[in-house]
Amino acid sequence: MTATYAPASGLTGTVTVAYADGTSSALPITVPDWGATTVPKGTVIAADGGKVNGSGRAQSTRTAKLYTIGVDVDPSRQLAPITLPSGPQYMGFKTPALHVFAIATDRHTA
């Protein structure tokens, strides 16, 4: 996951995790900008893609990063739908946005 055009504090949102028993939890997340020079303590950088192509495709000195963003769910309950933070209805020039590349759990079942 990463954010683009995020403020220095990152983009915030809420992940809603629903469970098969009909209950749900709203869990806050903060995602740093992909080009952030510093990230909040505890942030896991999943990938650092090296340099960013700038205007005219010239390489900039900024790096591009993807982050692992975790939320804690109840391991004793079965997950149902997961709702990700909604973005702006119109994606204008330099509109802050979250980008999700994968979703996974770390719980393995037989």
C-alpha cells in the first residue's frame, strides 16, 4: 500500500472489518506518501523501488516506497467483507489518494 500527494503526516482512513457473526470493527490506518523522506516510527517499508521518473521521464532524486500496513483483527472469528477507505470521487491533478496493491492475512488454516 502507498499514498500519493499525502501530507507529511500521511493519509488517514478507516478499514472496516466485518465478521461472519454480523459484528464489525472500524480500524484506523495511516499510510505515508510513496516519496516520503521520513516515515512514522513502526512503519514497515515493504519495497523501495529506487528512483522516481519525473517530468520528461528524467529520474528524480526521490525514491518510491510501498508499505506494509497492518490492522489487528479477532483471530477467533471468521472474516467476512473488508471495506477499504474510500477515495475522492474525482481524481484531479495531485489529488491525495491511497493505492492498495495486495491484501493478505497471516493466519493459516488447514
